[in-house]
Amino acid sequence: MLPPIANQFVAGTTASGTLDYVSDCNSDGMGAIVNLLGEHYDDPERAAADTDTYCQLVSELAAHDIDGCISVKPSQIGIDISPDVFESNFTRIVETGANHDVFVWCDMEDHTTTDTTLEAVEAAAQDNPHGVGIAIQANLKRTDEDLQRLVDVPAAVRLVKGAYDEPTTIAYESKAAVNEAYKRHLEFLFREFDQGIAVGSHDPEMLETATDLHEEYGTPFEIQMLMGVREDAQRELASEGYEVNQYVPYGDKWIQYFYRRVRERKENALFALRAIIGI
């Protein structure tokens, strides 16, 4: 059982409880992107075990006819072990998703894994077109080239600002610079991209930019937000007819994920403090 302090950000420790939560999201007009918590494995058996769990999760999503997909972290399924282990496990998950008509997203981690992640997603997309998507980080200076590279790949793109502390030689440091890059990348995606666009941001300014670009270009898009962050806004956007998908993590490895959420936003830290002291 999760402690109350983590309940805002993590759906539960089991798949069955998480599927119940996803059903509630569906009732509110939202889809869900389910993520099994875990990262930075150096043991092939652990990576294989979580790969098995993801394949089973895909089957359960399909069996329950739930509006949901999954998202996988590369370091959870072997990228720290070897590129071959990661690509093999990821390919198996994507093929299972294709067999059950369940979409598979691949998260992006720190810059040392970007090339290997892109290569694995490109290969999976060629064999399973329109069944896979990849997160791309606006704070990296290489992202203009990466998006250009993905134009002809049958994979969706989730644009995020980027949460990793990267060297200033390869990443924008200031909030203003990251926001400027995010808007530039959005404009490119809406103008040039027709494989699927996901706006992965809670920032009202970025969401307004996306809706303006949608009106200008007519390109369809979806909004992706984290469980526990601006949930009222998520439901309001869904009620207004936007496609909203909530990123829903679950599992017993919640501590690292929870503290990352607390560090990211002052509001999250205040919530955690209230949970601790009971106010």
C-alpha cells in the first residue's frame, strides 16, 4: 500500500488497482499513459522481468477495453546494460502492443542515452508504424535536428521541456530559453509533422501556443500531463473537447519518482509538507 504522501502522484502498487484508476480517468473524459516505476537497472534479469510485466500490462489494458497506453523508461529495460538488451526488450513490448492495439511510448532520459533511444524507436516504428512514440526534450540544443530526423519516421512525438540536469554546453539553462525552444519546436511539429503530436506540458503558455498552432495549421494533437499535477485543468481541458492523456505511474518503486515531482514544482512540495504535518 502507498503511504498517503505518495497517493497524489502514484496510482497504486498493483496493476489491478491502477487499471481501476485509469477507468476513473476514462469516466472523466481522459485517457491514460501507464508507467511501471523503475529505472537504471544493471541486471538483465530485472530488465527482463519488467519487460514481461509491461507485456502483461498491455494484455490487461486490451482485455479490459480501457482507453490507455503505456510508457517505458529505457534504463528500466536495459539501456544501461547494453543497446542490444534495450532494443530487444523494447521491440518485444512494441510487438505485444501491436498485437493488442495498445500504443507504446518511450520516455527519454539523460543526454547520454538519446541516440540509442532514437535508434530503437526508429527501428520499432519501421516494423510497427504508428504504434510507437518518443519523448523529445526541448531543453537540448540538438532537438531541432532530432525533430527533423523524425519527420519521415512513422512514430509520434511527445514534446517535453526536459527534467534532467544537463551540461550547459548541450542544453539551454534558463527558463526563458527553454520556453523559446519549446515554442519553436511546437511550431515545427504543427507545420511539418503528421505522425502524432503530444504536448507534454503543464505550462498554460505552452498549451495556449499549441491551441493557436492547431487553429493555424489544423494539425491534430493531444495534451499529456502528469497524475497529481493541475488535475482540475486536465479535466477542464477534456470537458472542452481536447484529447487529454494523464501519465499514470504505479508500482512499489515510488520514492525516487515522488521526490522528483516534489523538486519540480513548489506546489508539489507544499502538498507533501501538508501530508507530513497533517494540515
